[in-house]
Amino acid sequence: MAIERVQSSEVAEPPPETWSNCLVAGDRVFIAGMTARGADFKPLAEMDEYEQARTCLIKIQRLIEAAGGTMSDIVRVNIFVTDIRNREEVWRARREFFSGDFPVSTLVEVSALAAPEMTVEIEAEGVLGG
């Protein structure tokens, strides 16, 4: 089975030799943890958990679409937050992108993400045509 790297012009690619944002293996799509970073990889202006989650999910949507799928093909999301008390805001953003049978999901609190301004990171897996 061939593994293909998928890119979207709307999602900044990481520096060489660090990670891939999106890989497709057969009909499976793997999307790396997305954060509220801009094209320069610097955190975007101050955002609350809702705005950060929404930004992450927009990036996931762009990548799954570039892979030939839709958000309904996402079967799993893993969500990392730095303050579990704000989970309702993350769930509010998630409801804007999914309907029907939601993907399986894990939500965990972590002590820190890649930059102090980041409070949400979301990774996803999908099955094309699912």
C-alpha cells in the first residue's frame, strides 16, 4: 500500500524533516495535530478555546478535502487542551463541523502545547468514502 502526503494551499506546511500534516494510506487519512498557528508557524492573535478549536477544525477540513474526503469521513479526533474547564467551548466549535454520528473522540488536559499561547490542539483520522 502506497502512502501519499497530502497538502492544502490553505494549511501551512511544517519545516522539512519535522512531520507531515496529512498522510493517506489506502482509504485511511491521518491528520497531525492542528493548532492555531499562522502560515509563519507563529501563534495567531490571542484567541479563546472556541476560536482556537474552530481554527484547528478548519485546517482539518481543508486537509481532508485535499485528500478527497469530507468532514463526515472523519472517524476519530483526539483533542488536547491546557485547561479542561473550558471543554464546553471546544465542544461548541466541534458541533459546527460534525453532525449525525460524531467521530469517536478523546479529550485530555495537558500541561502545555508547543507555545504558551496555544490552548487547543486537535488531530484526526478518517476513512475516505466512509
